[in-house]
Amino acid sequence: MYRVAFKYINSFLQSFAACRRGNTAIIFALVFPALFLLVGGGIEYGKVLNQKSKLQQYADSAALAAAKELSLAQGDDARIVAVARSVVDAALRSTKAVKGTADFMLSDIKVDVKIDEENKAVKVHLTQATIKDFPINGFEIETVSVEAEARVVGSLNVCVVTLDESSNKAIFLENEARLTGRGCAVYANSTHAQAITSGDSAMMTASLICSAGGKVGGKGNYNPLPMTDCPIFDDPLSERPAPDIGACDYGSNSEKDKSVKLAKNINTTLKGKIKIDSDSFTGIVVENDTVHLQPGTYCGGLLILGSSQVNFASGTYIMKGGPLLILDESTVIGEHVGFYFTGINAVFNFAPNTDIDLSAPRDGVMAGLLFFENRGASNKGIHAILSNSARNLLGTIYLHNSTLLVDANAPVAQESAYTAVVVRKLNLRAGPHFILNTRYDETDVPVPENIQGLASNIRLTK
């Protein structure tokens, strides 16, 4: 703006210099000081307004981030203040990278943070000295200050937490995939610039979407747009004890059933969506049969294929050193069942033409956990829901070290009263619609501690 004004003044002076009439000189002598003051004052005032607008953006972002930290930091005031300051510092670094060292926003900003624990609010006050490119007496504005307040206005349930803290695409939607969290929050702990990626025609919807890093995708890929640079969300199930494994009840080395050959690499099977030869499987094989299975430790895993009909009795099923594979056109039903995975190749895979209906236990060590992976596992596996008929997956999917892949062509978990996902990474491909409900009052399956009501809804209030 001030470049235009200077150009105008320069043009005026050139016209004056070319003029030879005495009246012009007199008029100019009388008018020019006032004109100079008006134009100069307008320039300075416009610069201050621009500076204040930028500062307000920084204050708003800092207050939102600090309030989010307040909801998670359990009274750690120093950490909350540090988060607010880091947001402002990051904004200044970003300005410098884009506009260079001459930009007025690069001067120091005083950051004052006030925390109101009782009302769950954080107030951020920013003050910055103005830089006067065109100083005129009577128009000086020494400092610019702005204020923003953000408040925790309600609790949200957790529907997705991805635990990987560094990878890109920690949450990844592609093609026409959809992720819908109803009345709950989605968190990605990765600090990567592409931590949350929703591309193509994919759509992610939740009450809150929060990335510790950045996001890829625009308004057409999210509702609402993700908050970025969020604090890392601690594993909400980190204190949950694992079930006792014990000796083999079924499969290899068991007196209750025969041993079979060693399995192939199950992760290769998952990625290629190919069938596995039952003769190469070590564990229990159910093929074209109708059976009722009992809880216990399944050494070598469990393979269900053909047109099998399997009913799981209530209890805990431990897949030790092998996978849970439900393939071909098999149907499985299990009410109040939990599956624990430990050892090499201990993953699950539900093939496209299978029919899956499972709910988590009501009590015991696996209460509320439908799938639970050994946290100490060194391998980073892939657990896959490829089924086009997996309407009920009631409970929590907890895979500390692995990726959950959802690659169906139909809605998944839409009939579950609730489904929560705590995994290393989440990947939705092709055209699934993964629906995460939070209708907790419609089921007797308990919600694990730190899933219900742990997330927070943050709003700017000033």
C-alpha cells in the first residue's frame, strides 16, 4: 500500500517540478505538508492493521494448541506455556522462510500465557514493537498487542489414535475411502508433514481431527479440516495388561489336535490378497465345515476357509506364532470374544467374501478389546479387514506395533454399537466406508478406560 502512496507523491513532485506558474508553487507550499502527513499516516496505520491481523492469527493458533495441551497435560503449566511459545516461534520461522529477513513480522514478540485450570481455558497475549518505515510525528504507534482465549468446552470420545510418531501417512485414505467417526476424535501422533493424508476422492469425518504433524488434502477431503501441530496423544491403553498365554491348547505341540506344517510369510499373503495353501499352514484348519470353537491358545494360529460356518464360544482366543485367517466364503460369529496375537505372523486377515460378526468380551482381562496385539512384538505386521460383510466389529482394535488395513468395497462396522481403533498406522484403500460409532449405552461390552470421554473439544472463546 505504501509503495502506491510513494508513487503518487513522486508523480505529484514531478508534475510540480515541470510547472512554471507561481500560483502552483504557493498552493503546493501550503498543501504538501498536510498531504504528506495524511498519506504517511495512512501508510503507517495500514501497516499496523496488517501487523495486528497477522499477530491475531498467531495468537489464535497458540491459544488453541495450548488449550489442547491443557486437556492432556494434567496440570503441567510449564509444558502448556512452552507449547504456546513454540507455535509463535514456528510462525515467525515460517514468515522468514517465505518473506525474507526484511519482513516486519520477524521482530521479537512478547508472549504472555495465562492458564485458568478451573474454567479449562488458556489466554495468550502477544505484544510486538512496530517498525516505522515512514515515521511522522503524531502518527506513532509504538506497539501492537492482541489477545486470544481458547477453552476446553466439552469432552469427546476417542475413535482413532495412531501411535507412530515419525512416519508419513500414519493415517492414509485413498481412492474413494471414507472414515467416519461419529461423536469422537481422530488423532495421529506422527510429527511428519504428511502425517494425515486423505487423497483422491477420500473423505474423513469426525468431531475433531488432530495431527501432531501436518496434513495432506483439502476441504473436500475432511470435515472438519484437521488441526495440525497438536500435542502427541499418549497410548490410551498402555496400562492394559495382556492375557496369560500358557501352553498350547490347540495346534502344534498340543495333545488335543495334530500338528501341521510351518506357515508361509503371512504379510505377503495379506498384501497380495492371495489364498494360502492349507497344507503349508501350522495351526488349526477348518475347511468346508460347521464347527463350534472354544477359547484357548491356538499355537500356529487358526485357518478358516471354503464355505465354513464357525461359531466362537465366549472367551479369549490366543493366536500364538500364527495368524487368524478367515478366507473364501466362510462365516464366523462370536459374541463376547477377544483375540490376542503374539509371536511371528500373528495377524488377522478377513478375505473379501467372508461374513464377520464379532463382539468383544464383557469382563476379564480382554474386556472391551476385540483384537489385542502383543506390545513387545518386534515385527510391524499388517492386519487386514478386506471383508465386504463385516458389519459388526464391536469393541476396540488395539495393535500397538502394526498397521490396520481396511480394503473393502462396502461399509465396515456400521452395525457396531461402538468401534475404537488404537493402532500404529491406519490405511484405508479402494472404497471402504469405515464407520466408528460411539453408542456406548446400546451394548453391555464395556468401553476401555481412556477411550470414552478422554479427548477434548477446543474452541476459541475470545
